[in-house]
Amino acid sequence: MSKERTTVEQRWVLALTSIGSVMVALDVLVVAAALTTIRQDLGATMEQLEWTVNAYSLSFAMLLMTAAALGDRLGRRRTFAAGLTLFTLASVGCALATSVPLLIAARAVQGAGAAVVMPLAMGLLGAAFPPERRGWAIGIFSGITGLAVLGGPMIGGAVTEGLAWQWIFWINVPVGLVAIPMVLRRIPESRGAARRLDPRGATLITLAVLGLVWGVVRGAVAGWSSLEVVGSFVAGALLLGGFLAWEKRAEQPMVPLSFFRNRAFSAGNAAGFFLSAALFSAVFFVAQFMQAVLASGPLKAGLQLMPWTATLFVVAPVAGRLVDRIGERPLVVTGLLLNAIGMAWIGLVADPGVRYGALVAPMIVAGCGVSMAMPAAQSAATGSLPREAVGIASGIYGMMRQLGGAVGVAILAAVFATNGGYGSPALFSAGFTRALVVCGVLSLAGAAAGAGIARRRTEPPSVPAPALVDSLVEEVG
């Protein structure tokens, strides 16, 4: 194959994988600015709004590693195109949903499509570009996806206010219809080392997490001592124990438990879990606060989040470079402490009469903190293992982050429902302030976990500091 032809193929791979990533990235935060409108239009309860977010996160988390293994076995191009197809069809389902249960079901299918798209996009990039150009390609991919993440609330607000909330999903359809045949035509097929699937492990962990999250979500409604809630927690705990027992004896486990003997890997994953719990839950509530208490429209609410989200684009690349100089632990601990301060600060000042200007400084502090901690936590988790284990380590870290997001939303929603509601700005503010303080506590737990990361190794990690896409998209995807 000529060099010119190779370059053309590489450009197609970069362009088409970026398009798939942008579709997934936009549908993460684009929903945040539309939550209030969806609640009013479909009559959704707080519990139902949670599931519009958590259904996506849970299916994403549980299927991510299985999808990556299927892609290596069946062909990355074919599997990537199948993921785009599923995501596009699910977007149609979201747009046509006439009730909250239908929207939740379609969001779960969207999460399954996203779980296929994201790891296969990275796999296709890795196969298409040689090591000396791979960093450049991932950097372009990361920048494009990062812009989509940052623009999500603003785009979601503009579409919701200018058209209707359904259009935040409709916009995926023409993009998917163009991209899917182009993927099949322009991207060369590639495969990885065949890995045996672990359906029993995937089923056990899926049901375990579902049981635990269901108990948290239903606690404020059904009562924490009710048979439903207690039974959910017990079932979830038993299934989790069964998962750990199975993974310990499985020949090719989905999650090799031996990895967790590595201190940096365990601490990095724990920090990533709590970071996601704080970030997902904060996005879920702050966007609604702008509309419910400050009376902002969806577009204005999206713009008002920019001092917070824009820090990701500015600070995260700098933090990624600092990882190689000072190590992961200082950045994870300092970043999550700053996020805790910012969240608690917002929780303390966010009364019904607060002006938007009073929220800008704490949003910047929190955003800078998250942006510092994100790349460092991922570097600790994926750079602490041998090179041949990086792929599965990255998948485990992505799964832990998605699970953290689902758990965080469930916990803060339970706190909100216990202390407030949607009846008035004052009632919303009462629940919101307490929820944001708990968000700060989750960040402190992440900082404590990050303190367990071993000091910087004398040799550089086998993998460079992660690209912005790994820190942004999977964090809120």
C-alpha cells in the first residue's frame, strides 16, 4: 500500500471515529440543560429524571468491556458501525418517547451503543496509526471530543429552547445515517487478540450494581427500612460477592482481581469512582438549579455553566503534562480537595435569593479541581500496570467511572428528595444546598483514596498521560 493511500485512510479513520465520539459526547451533557423541560413536559419525578441519566451510565459501564472484546473478535470496523447503528436507532427512540419509562428504556439502549462506540473508536485509531503518530491522532480526536463535551450544555439549551427537547436526540439521526456507510466503506477492518467473553461475570456485576443503585434511588420514596429497599441492598451485596468469587476462579475474568493488588491501580480507580460520583451528580443538579431557582431558560442555563465546564479544556491538558513531572498523587488529592471546596461553597451560598455572580468563583474552583484530578487518576490506574494490560485496565477504569456517576446521582437525588423538592424555588434550594454539600463529601472521599497512590515511579509510565477524551468523554458518558 502506498504512503499516500495510507495517509488518506488514516484521515478517514480519524474523521469518522471523531464523529462517533462527538455523537456520544454530546448526548452526555446535552441532556443536562433539558432536564427541567423534560420534567415539565413528561411530568417526570425526581426518581424518573435520575433514571434518564443512570440508565445510560449503567448500560455504558456494564457493556463497555464486553463490547471491546467483541470488537477484537468480530472486527473493530464492523462492531463500531453496529454501535453507531444502535446509538442512532436509540436516539430515534428517545426523540419519539411519549412517556418517561419509554425515554428511560431508549436511554439504556443509547448507553449500550455508546459502550460499543467509544472503546472501538480508540481501537481503530490505535490500529490505523503507527506509534510515532498515534499520540498526534489521539490529540486531535481528544480536542474535537472535548469541544463537544464542553459545548453540550450550551447546545442542549439552544436546541431545547429554540426547537424542543426531542431535537437533542433527533440531531444524531442524520449524522448517523451519513457516518455508518462511510465507516463500512472507508475504514479498513482490524482485529485484536481474541479474548474469551465472560457473560457470567458481566451478568453478576450488572445485577449487583442494579440492586444497589435501585435501593439508593427508591430509598427516599419507598422508605429506607422497606422490604423493597432492604431487599435490593441485600440482593446487590450477595450478587457482588458472587461476582468477586466468580472472577477469582474464572480462567479469563472480565475484571482480573489480581490487578487490584497494585496500589496505584486500586487507588486510581477508587479516586476515579468518587470523582465521577461528584461530577455527574453536580452536573445533574446545578443545571436544574439555574432554571428552577435563577429562572434561566435552557440556553442561558447552559451558558451559565461555562465557567465550570470550560476549565476542563484549559486545565486538563496542563495537568496531563504535570503528571510526568510530579506524579499523580499531588494532582488527584489537590484537585479533589478543590472540587470539594467548590461544591460545598455552592451549597452554602445557593439560597433562593442568590445572584448568579456569587456562583462563578466556586464553579471555577470546582472545575479546576476536577480538571487536575481527571488525567492524574486515569494515569495512576492505567500507567501502573504492564503495557500488555493497559487495554483491559483502561476498560476497568471506564467501567468504575460510569458506575461512580450512577451511584453519585442516586445518592444526591436521595438527599435532595429528603430535604426539598420541585414545589417552589425555596423548596428546590433547600434540597439542592444539602445535596451539594454531600457532593463535596464524595470529593473528599476521592481525595482520601488518591492519597493511597504510591509516589511517582523512577521510570516513566508505559503509557503517556491520557488524552483529554479519556478524561472527559468516559467521565460524563
